[in-house]
Amino acid sequence: EGAADEAEMIGIWLPAAFLGHSCIPNVSYAFFGDLMVCRAARRLEAGTELCCAYVSSLQPHYLRRAGLQQKFGMACACARCRLEEVVMDRASVHQHLTRLDDIVDRLADGEQDLKAA
């Protein structure tokens, strides 16, 4: 949903199957043809579980949760999800994101300048 939604990809990369999920990933990945390259997002201690985001980490909690449930049959309980669940209710997040989308649309159409936003 929205610009943060990612394209579907299908393939078999056995080493990638060992990557866990986190909404605060410690690795990122990219595809170059049929080659998948993983890179640490920060310094990692030996033995640290490698985690990527199975869904876009740019989405709000309720969309990440729905995507994980729909695509992978799982729920995330990372620190970010637990925090967002407590401090942000879905209705207010949706309201703020809708308002931001409207501002971006007006800026893109030249109907509003950034200072007025």
C-alpha cells in the first residue's frame, strides 16, 4: 500500500532463507540479476542473528503487521512494533499519513509551497 510497498519477487536463495525478520533490520539486500547481495546495516557482533525487513519498514505498524500476516502468516514483536503499538493508534497514524500525502500531492502539483506546508 502506498509508495513504500515493494514489488513482488520470486526465487530460491537458500542462504537468504536463514535471514530473520525485524522492522529494525540489521542487514539490507539487493538483487543484481539472479545474485542476491546482503550487507550489514551497522556493526554486528559475531553470532548476531541477521535480520532483514520482510515487508517495507517505511510503512506504519498496522500495514507492516497486516503484510506480515498476509504474506508470511506471522506477527512481529520487535522493539519498534511493541513501541508503535503502545504509542500510536491506527486511526491517528492513518489521519497523519493521509494529511502528509495531501501535502505532498499539493507540493508536487505546485499548488502549495513548502513553507506553507
